[in-house]
Amino acid sequence: MDISLTHRLSFKQASLTVLVAFILGTLLSLTQVAVDYASEDASINREIRALLEISHNPAARIAYNIDAELAQELVLGLLRSTAVTHAVLTDNTGMVLASVSRPRSESHYRVLSDSLFGAKRTFEDQLFVSYSPNEVVGVLRLEIDTYAFGSHFLKRSLMTLLTGFARSLLLSLILLILFYFMLTKPLTDVIRALSQRNAQDPQHHPVPCPEGHEHDEIGTLVKVTNLQLSSIAQEIAQRRNAEDRLTQHLSELENIVSARTAELKATNARLSQSNRELEIARTTALDMAQARSAFLANMSHEIRTPLNGLLGMLALALDGPLSSEQRQQLGIAHDSGKVLVELLNDILDLSKFEAGQLELEQIPFDLGTLAEETASLLSQNAASTVELTCLIDPKLPAQVLGDPTRVRQIVSNLLSNALKFTRFGRVDLLLTRTTTGISLCVRDTGIGIAKEAQKRIFQPFTQAGAGITRQYGGTGLGLALTRWLCEAMQGTLALQSEEGFGSEFRAELPLPAYAEATALPQLQGRVVALTPAGSGLHEMLSRWLPVWGLDYRRLESNTDLQNIKTDLIISDSPECLYDIRPVCSCIVLLVTAYGNFLPQDQAQRLSPLLQIARPLARTDLYRMLRHILHYDATAPQDSPQAFAPQIGTPRVLLVEDNPINQMVARAMLSKLGCQVRVAGHGGEAMEVLEQENIDLVLMDCNMPVMDGYEASRRIRQSGRWPDLPIIALTANALSDERERCRSAGMNDYLAKPFRREDLVVMLDTWLPGEIMR
């Protein structure tokens, strides 16, 4: 096996060594040249100074005697030096006694010499006689051509560099020969011996070791190679024996395979039949799933449509003049209808989970406000002996990213569950910020849950026991849906409870912060709370009033007020307030349960008195404090009821085919101050739009002649009403309905049955600003 010269180890090692030697030799030669240059440069000045010293005394006597003839002989003598090109001798008056010069010598190397030493140098020697050294009698000036010295330096430098290169070349040749005979030739012999071996030969022939290399690295390499070759020869022999045995076994296996092949053919035939049956079952399952979705959509529409009329008519009847018994009966009917709607929603959500159709939004929303609004709506279901409190972390972000509808459902289900099973004590809603998102906790002092019942409490249609269902009612779907919603958001729902001592449900939701909370303007004042230490009112006030800059203090009774100066008293107990007027005349803020405001005569006795319903919302409390402490001249509402926005005279087109739903929606819109036009289907709606100016369209989706989807598409395609808000009215509560409405050109979505509050929010959102008062 031949290896080219450039690939041999001897060449590589010699070339590397020579390269290093060449670099070092070049550096040494350059160092020597540099030292020679410095010496030559110094020798120029030294020789000329010596020449001036020799000529000093004669030149001084000549300048002193002013002898021009001797001066001429002196400068001519100086000109005999090969380096001197110009010599001038002057007396002390500057008169030239003698001056001679000659042309400088020219050469191709003069440019290099001039660049190193300069083209010329000028020297002056001030002349004086020995007995009067301080009196200058003349000046001897010489001009030197440096090439006379530079040429010698260049010749020496060239010789130095050539000698170094020759030494490096000779060294490389010697090393190449030495490395060849010491390294390359023995390795080449070993490689040749290995390449000449027959790999199929079962006999092992050892590779000979090159002479003189028995104990060095090459000899060790040969020994290791021979050991490996011996092992390989043994392994080849063993493999040949194994191949002989395998050949024998293969002949036996062929017979077995032939028998098994016949069995596999029969098995494949049976599997093919099974696959065909499975494909038929899969097609049947898909058809059933589609039929189930269609059934759910139809069921939702068919149930929600009459429910919308039922609840709407009951709400309208409750707004009219009624006797106490009639109001009670209609109220029970209205509440029963709402329970039926909630049950329908839970069943549909359960079906979405099981079908994998749940879709979550990812939009920013105010979690704190959402929780407070939900708690306020549910507060009317709380017993008057239950204190409902929203405890929100001041570090909670102003907005988080997530699905506000599903988060509201989690809060509503947990609070409803807690309020249902709590008759005395407290129900707290706690929102705190965690490293991974938000922690939502609902704790109560209710009946609690037994250990054995906690394992099945999150299963659908299951409650803690049969007695619970009979006493408190419910379907057992709320907690199951809540856990599934938490898991769909990649969160968790945990339960801690002890029978007879209340329960705590904690939902950990990974809702990332979208906007951080901004600090409200600071207030100044002293606030005293008359409430027990374990009350939710105290816990909320101690958390928020210092953040707003107020000096907060809690007292057990009004007897401690005599020596305390305060700007406001907050209490949740009317009984302890009747005796405070003799000792304190400041404003009193009374926090009561929903609907338990003091009568006018009792409130007059405690005047100045303001009342507010719990649970306290942060914004309402802050606005109330600003008004009381004279930061805001506008008095806040002291009623727990939510008032609808006052609407001017917007023109609303109601497109609805059901007469009952027409009556309900028309009555609601009229009470809100709207001018209402009614159309029975999409074709009539197009005609009304052609004839009148309409500010907003409430469009039912399922109608005869022309449904709401087609009508909305035609309105958008016409281009005449590009900014007209179209709100879908649909009883289909499935997940794809909202997207279907938006694809048809509708702006928003209102599911039946809807409340008047829902309609107010929709009108407030989409009616133009100039219509709103």
C-alpha cells in the first residue's frame, strides 16, 4: 500500500518541525538585524563626532587667525571621507572661510537605506580656542550621506537572512531523512504485511516486527495487532461452526414456518373480517355523534325558546302592580324557571365535555371585578345570617388572560354550592396571586362533607348523600363541571372539608397577567370599624383601607369611641349603633345583607347614616369613601340594586317569528325607552331597513321564509348598512353557534332565555354614544 509523500507521518512531522524552526530562525535573524540596525545607526553619529573632534583644534586656530587658505585645505581633507558630501567653515561673524561639496552616490538600494537611516544628516561644531572656551570663534558644519553606512548594513542583513534560510532548509532535509527511516519505513512495512494477509484464511500468521523496533511503540503496535488477529481468527472459526449449526436449524424451521403460514393465512382472513366490522362500527359511531350534536342543538332550541317567553313574561308581570301573594307566586315561578335554565346549561356543558367540544377563549378581563359582580348577583340567595365577603389580594393583576365566561362559571358554581349549604357564619371568596397564576378559594362554615363522600363529590349527578339531595336539592352537576373546567384550563380543584365544620374549595388556575394593577389616588382620614375580630368585614377593611392611605382601627364595642377621633364609622351590626350618637356625631356606614336595609324611621335616628349591601365591592367602597371624606361631591348609590342605563330613543328592529318572544322582547325594549319595530322573518327585516332608519337589529336565527343567518349575510353584502349592529338571538347554546353567527356578519350573541340585565348590557355596548343619555 503506497502512501504519497505529503501524507506520510515523517513528512508531516518534519514539515511541522521545520516550520517551527524556520519561524524561530526568522525571528532570531530579524532580531539580529534589528540589533545590527541600532548599532549601525549609532555608529554613524559616533564616527562623525569623532571626525569633528579630530578637526576641532585645527579648525579653531584657522577660524581664530582667519586663514582662508588653511581653511580650504582643512575642508578638502574632510571631504576625503566617503560619508562627507558637504563641509563649511565660518568665522564668528558668519563669514564663510571655506566651503566644498560633492554629489552623493546613487544606487537601487538607496531608497531602502534612506528609509532606514534618512537621506542625510547635518552636524555642527562650535569652534573655540583652549584658553578662551566661552568665546566662539567659528562654526564647522558637515553634511553626511548615510548611504555609505546603510549599504554595508543592507549587505550584512541580507547575508544574515540567507544564512538562516539555508540552515532551516538543511535542517528540514536532515529531519525528513531521519523520520523516514525511524518512523515511516517501519510503519509502511507493517501496513504492507497486514494488507497481504488473506482475511478468509482460518490460519493465523503473525505480522513480523521491523528490526530494531521490538521494544518501542511500533513493536507494541505489532504485538497488539497480532493479538487482535488471533482473536479474530478464533471468532471466525466459531462463527463457521455456528453457521453450520444454523443451516441445520433453518432446514428444521422451514418446515415449521410452512405449517405456521397456513395458520396465519386463516388468522388474517379472520382479522380482515374483524376490521370490516370495526369500520362499520366506527361509521355508525360517527353518525351517532353527529345525530347527538344535532339532537342537542334542536333540544337547546326547542327548550330555550319557550323558556325565554316564560321567564320574560314572568319578569314583566313582576314589574307590574301585584298583591303580596301574587308577587310571591310569580317570584317562585320565575326562580323555578331560572333553575331550569341552569340545569339545561349544565347538561349541555356536560355533553360538550364528553364530546370534546369545549373551546376556551384567551382574552384579557378583570378577574377581581368579575368575581365581585358574580358574588353580588348571588348574594340575594344568601341567608341573612351568612356574611358573604370578597377578599381580593391587592397585588392581583388588573387584567389576566383567559376565558371570562368559564371563569365566571367556576366562581358561580363554587359560591352557589357554598351558599346553598351554609345557613350561619361566613362564606368567603378569596383571590390571590401565585407564582403560576391565580388562586381562587371559596370557604364556608356550612355543613361540611364527610371523608367518604369527598371521593365521589366531583362525579356527575352525585351529591354527598341522598339526604342532602332531599333537603337542599340540586342535580350534582355543578362541582363536576367546575373540576372539568379547571382541568380544561390546565388548572386544579382541591377540596378540604370536615363534616360539621365547613368546606374549602381551592382552584389553582394558570391565568397569566395581562396588565398590572394601578394605584388609586390616596385618601386621608381615620376610619373605625365596629365589628368582631373574626368578621369578613374586618378582614376586607384591614386589607384595603391602608392601601388607600387611610388610618384604620377596629373596636369591639361603641364604648371605646369616647376617646377616639374618627371621620367615619363602619359597622355590620345595627344594634350597636343606637348608643353612639351621644359620644360621636360622625358619619356611619352600615353594611347589611341583601335586602335588609333599615327602615326610614330607624335610619333617621342614626343620621347621618349611609347603607350599603354586602358583599362589598372595592370600587363601590372606594367611591363611597371618597364621597364621605369629601373627595367626590357626587353621592354614590346606597342601594344594592343595579340600575339599568338610561336610554334615549334608539330605534330597534326585533326580528322574531315566535309571538310570545315578540311580546317579551318588545315589552323589555319599550320599558328601556326604545322604539321597537317587529319583523316576522328576514325578508320583512330587509323591507323595514329599506323604509326606516334603524340603530340596532335583534336577529333571531331560526325563522321561516328567511332565517337570521341569510338575512344578516344579505344586509352585509348590500353594503348599505356596514356599521349597523346585528345581535343574534338564538336558543342554540352549542359552542359552534357563536362562530356561525359571526361568520354570517352578526356583531354579538345573546342566548335565550335572556334577562333584562343581559339586554341592557348588550344595548349599552352597541348603541352609538350620541343615542345614550
